[in-house]
Amino acid sequence: MQRYPFKVMPLPYHYDALEPYIDEETMRLHHDEHYQGYVNKLNEALENHPELHYLTLNDLLSNLSQVPTHIRSKVRNNGGGVLNHELYFTTLAQNTTPHGKLKEMIEKQFGSIDDFKKQMKKEALDRFGSGWAWLGNDNDGNLFIVTTPNQDTTLPMNINPIIPLDLWEHAYYLKYHNRRDEYIDNWFNVINWDQAEANYLNNIADKE
Ligand code: MN
């Protein structure tokens, strides 16, 4: 887990790897401009606060009250932007399928993978404005679909993220314009289920 100064995590695949579902131009803009921007602004906010430099991003965002008030919203927004995008980019890939413990839990709790998709899509469409939809788990390993506004993380809700869905227009507008529903349908094709399974197992292991 990174500490100050934060660095952009390189994309673990080429910019065009998710075509045609998520286009190359969107990925370049999203990763190189938007995500980079959050990293830069987070570092700026923390620059003159060496007392916060030993903290991981998770520590910072889980306990925002320890961050001085005059930089708190900057840390919340840009720190969330960094954490959320790291997870978003690493949970995208072509040609993976649900398997393992996560698949088992999804089927147990939602009925089927398709039922999970339906519910995830509904929550994502109901999130007004910019934000995120998430599949995550509580400390007992139970799954939840939740949404957060802006760049807020799920950490204050005590939900450990497994799969994030970026609902900011910058994630889809170039290709899908205002058709958030079409972007979501296509995003389901590029969920990295191998990473999702790893995230879930990791989340559960952390709590045992
Ligand atoms: Mn984004």
C-alpha cells in the first residue's frame, strides 16, 4: 500500500486492451489525465504535512478526522480518486469468468450472476451525478452492492471493495455520451473476475 509521495500505477495492460467495450481514447484520458490529476493534487495537499506521510491511503481515508480541516476535503476527494482508480483499472480485463469463492457467494446471496448484474446496474443507474457503484463485503464476508458520491470510498461504511464501477462521465462519455446504461452493460464484459476473486479472498483473509 502506497504512502506519500503517491505515484501513478501504470496500466497493467495496453490502452486498447478493453476495446471495443472501453475505447483506447477514453482509457488514455482516464488514466493519464484524470487519475494522474488525483495523484498530483493529493501530493500537493500533503506536501507540507510530514506528520501524515507515514500513513497509507487506506489509513488516511478511513480516519479523515485526523487530517487537518483545511486540507481534509482535498485529501478526501483526491485520495479517494487515487484509491478508487487503482482498483478500477486493475479490475478490468477481457475474457475472464466468475469462479471460486466469490462466484459461490454471489449465487448464494443474489441468486445468480445475472441477478447480481441486474442489481448492480439498477444501483448504478440510481446513483445521481458522479460517483461509484461497488460490489464489496463486510467484515463477515457478506456481499453488498453500494454506491458512493463523488470520489468517496466505501471505507467509512466498513465495506471492503471488491469490484468498483466508475460512474463519472469521464469514464464513458467519449464513446457512450449520456448512455450510462450502455456503458454499464459493456463494463460487465470487462470485469476482471480473477482479480475480483483475489480481492475478495484478500478482504476476508485480512479480517481473520
Ligand atoms: Mn474515473
